[in-house]
Amino acid sequence: MSDATLVDLQRRRAFRAPTNEAPWLRVLLTLGVVGVLALLLFAPLIVVFVDALAQGAGAALASLANPDAESAIWLTLTVTAIVLPLNAAFGIAAAWAITKFDFRGKAFLITLIDLPFSVSPVVAGLCLVLLFGSNSLIGGWLVASGYPIIFALPGIVLATLFVTFPFVARELIPVMIEQGRAEEEAALTLGAGGWRVFFTVTLPNIRWALLYGVLLCNARAMGEFGAVAVVSGKIRGQTATMPITIEMLYNEYLSVAAFSMAALLALLALVTLTLKTLLEWRYADQLAANHRH
Amino acid sequence: MHIQIDEISKEFGSTAALTPVTLGIPSGALAALLGPSGSGKTTLLRILGGLEFPSSGRVLFDGQDATGLSVQERRAGFVFQSYALFRHMTVFENIAYGLRARPRVSRPADAEITRRVTKLLDLIQLPQIGTRYPSQLSGGQRQRVALARALAIEPRMLLLDEPFGALDARVRKELRQGLREIHDNTGLTTVFVTHDQEEAMELADLVVVMSMGRIEQVGRPADIRARPKTDFVREFISV
Ligand SMILES: Nc1ncnc2c1ncn2[C@@H]1O[C@H](COP(=O)(O)OP(=O)(O)OP(=O)(O)O)[C@@H](O)[C@H]1O
Ligand SMILES: [Mg+2]
């Protein structure tokens, strides 16, 4: 019997694996998911690009070449570049402490890590203003010594750090709990010191979770609005980040400029996603080995 | 190397894992820590390896106090219950890990590392698997790789936590023989943990029967069989 007739036979018998749903249900579910995705994800993305290019690519690029726009782009990239390594380090340290050691107050620490998720970013920004604003004790002293925090880069960095703090730790904790301490202990018995164990055993084992965490952190750091809006003072050309500039431009009915910058922000996010997909594809075998073991 | 355990106790919070235990393991012996679940076997083994520190008491290696020695300084070849192979490294790199971790002055050259790893792969009779990852090995193969990795550091003693626990009966018998041969060839003082009395009796020169953090009896298998000291030992070895 040829392959073709075999397939034919199976189809006529309407062979169905026990885990499969009925065909009509599958089609319905798939359509539903695609529909929701299209409506919530793709449509807005397309609208952003269409509006950005409404007066041609030239106008869009010109609006981005404006000095204030350039300053916003640089500011956002700078803040992200500072926040990412710091939060990666904090996240690793927190996840390490929580998963590899037993100590009092562990549950409290876990709750604390989640705090930025549950506190509104605006409230977080206000707290920073109360703490470091020129009317506060610390803030007044810092301003007097020439290091203002609020309405300046340090404030924006602090606000972004706070808001994006949980991402890395949240990704790492479950992975590190699942992996346990045995491999690290094995490395120790083989004579490796603490740092060597960290760089040759711990870090390679968590690198994928770390990468996801950093990518999420990156996306959120570039897009953060609420907390930054409060602490930055929205000074054009100085403390206005990309999301804040978008809002200001939009409020001034400069829709091409607003949507051009929004498109750029979306593109940055897409680059991050592409990077992640490429890495996953490139290291698929290692990824599988990491999970299967 | 002679191992002396001197009045060692260990508490985890309020639970006592070891009430003071004293035990001597002569140089070159193959000793089994035998006892039911929770009797403190793993805890005692980890204290020997330096992975856990006793609440009180001393550990002596060849008469010298080793209680304060760090895990790295103990140079104990440790085989973990779940083998704990480095999942992101090939078998070759797993075995080479201890050699590469040495300080520069005593680290062998790459060619020497390759030679030693190859020799160890021959020793565990798996010469072809150097390029594989742990996830691509069977349970028995993993166990043997873990043993080779522990031997690579030229340890002063060999400590194994339920080395055959997760394997089927036939593989278990085979590997038992393998461990016996490696022990006889290297002459290393070896301590292994098991809750299988048949395994302990068949493989070990010295059997240490433990229960609830205490040592019930120490002796050669034949002596323990012939003259069990306590009711617990009698019952435990009769099943
Ligand atoms: N890290 C720890 N924290 C708290 N209690 C522990 C810890 N490790 C061991 N214990 C306790 O110490 C006791 C002895 O444990 P141990 O692991 O040494 O037993 P075992 O003889 O190896 O048992 P098994 O055969 O189940 O492995 C147990 O009551 C256990 O609950
Ligand atoms: Mg145990």
C-alpha cells in the first residue's frame, strides 16, 4: 500500500489522537486567539507606523532629528544602559539569597521584591520626590552640594530602577529553586572557589532565565512613564525621556512627531524580541538540554 | 587516609540530625553508612566532605584536626545522590572541572588534562561519551561519570551518597562491582551511604548501622549478622 492511500485511509476513518479536540473547536479556538492578538497587538502597532508615516518618511525622520527628540532618545538609552546591569546584578543577588540560603525574613524579602508590581508607579515617583526633593533633608543637602536627584538624571534612574526591579529576580527565582544547590556543591567539592562556582556553574545554568528577565526589564525601562513623569519634571531637551516626549508632543497635536517617536520606541522593543528569538533559535539544543535534565 | 569522627553532633534549628557520634574508619577501608530514612547518614557524610559543619565535635584526618578545613581543602571526592553533573558541560568538561579549578601553579597543561580525562573515561568503561551532555546519558552512565569526576581531583577519600539509589537491580549489581574494583585499585578510604542492608553487607568491609542520629553498631558484615547489638539492628538487617 502506498503512503498516499494510507493517509487517505486514516483520513476517512477520521482518526483522532486522544489529546486532540474536535476540528471545529480547534479552528474556533485558533481564530479566537488570532483575532484577539490582531485586535490588541498588531492593530495598534500598525496604526502607530501608519500615523508616523502619514506625511512621508522624510517628515517622520525630520521630527526625530529635532534636538529635543534626539536628547529624549539619548536619555532613554542612557537610563536603560544604567538600569539594566544594575537590576541584573540586584536580581541575581536577590534570587541567590532567596534560593540558596535559609534565613529569617525570607518571606518578607520575597514580598518586598514584588512591591514595585503592586505599587502604582506614580506613587513610587512621589515617594522619591518626598525623599530626595529639594524640600527634604537629604534632597536639600544634595541640591546644595550640586548633585540634584529630582528633576535630573539620577531621579529618573532611581524611578526606573524601582519600577523594573522585580523582572530579573522573578524570572530567576523559580529556575534557581528548581535547580537546587547540588551542582554548586559539587563544584565546591572539586576545589572551585565561590566566584569560580558562580561564573562556571550558577551563571551558565540561569543564563536563559537571566536573558528573559533582562529583556523584560529592558522593555519596561525604555517604556516607563508614570514614575519617571513625576520625578523628571518633564524638562524638554533635558529630562524628558521618549515616553514623556511622546505624551507632550501628542498633547500639542504634533501627531507625526509623536507617532514617529512612538514607532521608534516600538521598533526598539521589536529589536529586543527579535534578539531573543534569534538566540533561542541559535541555542535551541542547549536550551533543551537545560530543561530536560 | 584514616578518618576519625569525634563526638560529632549536628542540629538543624530544633531538630537533632546527629546526637554525638564517634566513629573511626581505618585507612583504605570501604565503609557503609546504613540506616533508615532520616537517620542522619547524609548529614554525617556531608560533614566529612565539609559541606556541612558540626554543631560540636571534631573530625580528624590521619590524626590531624580537619574540623575547620573548608570544603575545597578537604579534597574529598564526593558523589551526590542525584549525581549533580554540570548540565551545561560535556562529560569531558565535567570530569576536567576539578583539574581546571586548580590554582595556576598546580593546574595541569591542557594536554595533560586530556590525557587524564581519557584515562578516567577508560576506567569507567565509557571511552566514547566525552562529547555528550549529561541529559544524553542513562542513569548508570551518569553515576559512573560522577564517580570519574570525583576521582579526577586525586581525592584523599571517596564519599558517595546512595550511589546506586536510582538504578535498576541489574545495573546496581554491575556498578557495585565497579566501585569495589575502583576502591581496591586506588586504595582510597571510601564511605558510602545506603539504606539497602544487602548492598552494605555485600560491598563494605565496615558497616555502620545508624538510627535516629545515633550509631547503633559498627562492625564487619559477618559480625553484625552474627551478633546484632540491639533490637533495632536485628530487625533492620533481617528484612
Ligand atoms: N538542611 C536541613 N535543614 C533542616 N533539617 C535537615 C536538613 N538536612 C537534614 N535535616 C534533618 O536531619 C535529619 C537527618 O537527615 P539526613 O538527610 O542526614 O538523613 P538520611 O539518613 O540521609 O536520610 P535518607 O535516607 O532519607 O536520605 C532528618 O530528620 C532531616 O529532616
Ligand atoms: Mg540521605
